Amino acid sequence: MKKPRIILTNVLVFIITGTIALLGVPLWAMTIGFDTTEVIVAICLFYFTGMSITAGYHRLWSHKTYDANIVVRVILAIGGAMALQNSILHWSSDHRVHHRHVDNNERDPYSAKRGLWFAHIGWMLREYQSHRYDDYSNCRDLQKDAVVVWQHKYYLPIVLTANFGITGLLGWLNGDVLSMMLFAGVFRLFLVHHVTFFINSLAHYWGSQPYTDKNTARDNGILAFFTFGEGYHNYHHIFEYDYRNGIHWWQFDPTKWLIKGLSFVGLTSNLRQVPEERIEKARAAMQLQKTSAKLAAIPDADELLVKVQQEYDLLVQKMTAYYEAKKRLMAIRKRHLTRSVERLEIDFHYKELKHALALQKEKWLQLQSLAPQFA
Ligand SMILES: [Zn+2]
Ligand SMILES: [Zn+2]
């Protein structure tokens, strides 16, 4: 079968930036060297452009997980263009298709089932059928955002001005334009390219599946560290409308911290969050599935299988009761009924249910740790 036509511009961009980053920059470092300012600028621009993709292109525009003030949107649009990953409109359109048809080799533009190389970079090198051009019908909402329209229209001038202008100016101020452009320009661009591409490639291959196994997406703390928090990709694929990817406080998700931080000064708002109950239930369902599969593979485990199912049903029941009570408690707190009998009763009931759920969770965990011993 004849291979689709090569996209020369993309191929050249990756070859040129890759060669400079992997050969030119080390050579320059060994002979002339980079100074501290250049390293600091490169790190700052790495975070600025990388997080313009994750907080802007991804969580703001592709998934609408929060709203942002126009100043924030303009800054993210410039940073995103500086990361050289096509316009917001194009990127978001591809990404929405990726979520909708994940792992479908005909429709997902970067389907991980077509191999690690394809999902990482291969999909951008040829005119594959799964890749659509100028069809932005799944992004009509974004076409109403003046910043998105402006960035799409003037994409190339913005890319050139941001990449050459910002690094050039900073290099001039620091006394060496070429050196700054090499390190904070090309090397930084190369790094941002590949760490963000990891989200399409490695984050669909390497890691755990605590929430769903209906697609290849994985949760991986190590990847999250390099991808501005996007390594919690299993969670993201099941709950894509959540502004967080790492939902626990100890998970590394600087993109979430940035969005939340900006909300304190009123620059972002309407941060969308999936209710805890749905998250917990998704995780429990996955645990049931995994434990049952392990037990099903061994003989005479029927009794244990029934027990696992019973305890799971009880767990879900207790979760429902607990979250229901929590909702009622929140509602009554809003009404400021501090010392009423009704408040005391609801408080007591809530605490009881919370304790019952904690006990059931413990039991559930013990049961799961038992399963491998039988397997
Ligand atoms: Zn994905
Ligand atoms: Zn996404």
C-alpha cells in the first residue's frame, strides 16, 4: 500500500530543531558554554510555553474546564504559538477527536494502537486519513472566542515574533543573541515538543489504569513530573471536563495549581470539578473488575468471588448514603442553622455514615489484598 504524502514543513521543523538540540547545543555547551541567565530564561520559557499548551490549549480551550480572563487568554495564546504545535483551533479540534474516538485507528488522529512512534510524532509527518485539515466543525464554540480566531489568523507571524522576538530581545539584553536563541529558543522548543508529545505516546502505554480500562490511557506520576501534570491521563480520559488531572494534593500537577492560583485573583473562574462520589465509584468499579478477573482465573474461588461482589455492593451503597448525607449537611450549613435540632441530627447521621464507609473501605482493601494470595 502506498504511504500517504509526507508533510515537508513538519518533517523539516522536527529534523532541524532536533539536530540543533541534540548536536549543536551540546557542541556549543562544550566549546563556548551557556551562562546562568540563559539557563534560567530557558527554564522559564519551558514552563511558560509548555503550560500554555496544558493550561491553555488543553484544559481551557479543548475541554472548557474553566473560564479565563482575556489577558490570560492572550498570554496563553502567545505561549502556545511559541510552543509551535499549530493554532489553538487546529490543536483543540484534533484533541476533541482524540477523546471522542480514542484508540480508533481510523479516526483518532494519534491513536496509540498504531504504535508508540506514530502516537508520539509519526502522525504529524504524513497526510494520514485520520488527520483532518481545515475541518473545525467540532470547535464552533471556539470560533466565537476572539483570541482563538486572532491566533488562528495570524498564527505564523505570532510564532515567528514570539520565538525570534522574545528570545532575540532577551539575548540582546544579555549580550549574546545566538547563544540565547540556541538554548532558550531551539533547545527549549525541542524539549517542550517532546514532553508534550509524551502525553499522546507514553501516557497511553506506561502506567496504571485506576479509573478505566476502556481505553489505553494511563496514570503515571513520573510522566506527570515531565508533562506539567498531564501524566494522570487515565483520570483525564474518563473525566475530561475536570480542570485537574492529578486530583490528590500530593500529585504533581502544576497546571492545576496555576489555574487554581489564578482563580484566587479573579483571572480564572468556573473551575469544573467532577464530584468525588463519581470518582470514588469509578475507582471501586475498576478494583472490582481487576479482583474478579484475578479470582476467575483460579479454581474453586466461586465463594470468594461472591463475597467480593457482596462487599462491593455494600461499598457502593455506603458511598451513596454518605455522599447523600454530605450534600444535606452542606445545604444546611448554607442556611446557617448552627444550633438547630435538625442540624444536630444531620451532623450525627453524617458522622455515622462516614465511619461506616471508612470501615467498609478497609474491609474492601483487605479483600483485594487477599485476591493475589489465591491467584
Ligand atoms: Zn490521550
Ligand atoms: Zn484531553
